[in-house]
Amino acid sequence: MFLGPLEDSKPWNTSGIEGVSRFLKKIWREYVERDGTISKKIECGAKDSEEFLKVLNETIKKVSSDIESLRFNTAISQMMICLNALQKEEKISAESAKKFIQLVAPFAPHIAEEIWAKFGEKTSITLAPFPECDESLLHTNTVKIAVQVNGKLRAEMQISKDTNKEDALDMAKSLDGVKRHIEGKQIVKEIYVPAKIINIVAK
């Protein structure tokens, strides 16, 4: 299913499944500690970031749609995007973590069922209501912007889309990766492209 559209003919090659094999191994590493317990980054009641909730709900929407239209390869690709977003989070809620595993279940039932049980669930994952997309979370008021010093990327930060230039620059200058490269130097120019990039020119 991962190799391409279901209706297309695809030459069989074992190297073609390496990507999806790595995907499943990454799921296990993100969800399960070495001692077999659920990862410490997954907590009941943890507050998910707006960015992660947006990606998760985009994934719920796309996977649900793609399953109905038999576009399994694009559903798997979207789950890979969501897993990458999950990997970057310091903490995620158990509720969101479970939703993602439910999306994985139709494609990889054995690993999904095993992880589901590790959450303490007593019934099969197939009996749980399939996640529904929360449309209100698809549009967030925050954006990730790059912060450069002399044209080189030194940090990234999450800010509100309506943050003004002065506040954005103050936030950028407080970042460790930026402070190291501007301390003791004269700032000769400050460029702020709203919702996209900051570039500080120092010498």
C-alpha cells in the first residue's frame, strides 16, 4: 500500500518497504520505553501544542478520507508527517497519542494493538470509536519563523501571527542561539518579514 496508488502496477522490490519498516520502528521508539512501558513523553492531561494539534487533526481528516477512497499510500505519507511532528514535541497528551495509534491500526494492526494495550486498554483498538477531525483546530494563530544572524539560521521560534516587529525582535534576541552571535557586536540592521523570518545583521 505504501509503494503507490492501489490501482497502479508496481514492480516488487524489497527495498521499497524499507521506508515503511523504518516508520513502524519509529512509532515503537516514540511510544515505548526500553522497559516496555509507555514513553515518559506521553502524559495524561499534558497540554498539546497548537502546532501538533493542527497536524494531528489534518492527519485524522486525510487518513479518514483516503481510507474511503482507497488512497492508502497518501494516508501513510500523511501519518509519517504526523509522526515527525510528534517526535519534535517534548510532551504530548495520552489522548492525542491514542488517536494517532488508532489511525495506524487499519494499516498495521498488530503493532497498534500492542501499543493500545500498553495504555491499559482492556478491549481491542478496533472497538474504539475512530477519531474525528476537529475542524476548529486546523487553523491556528501561531506560526514558526526562522531567526537568522547575518543570513545564517541560528534559531526558530513560535509566535502569534499578529506579533509586531518590535516584540518579535525582542523575543528573537532572547534566544540562546541568537544571543551567542550578537553579544558584543553592533546591530546594524534588523529585518522582519511577518510570519516568515527575522534576520539580524551584526558586526
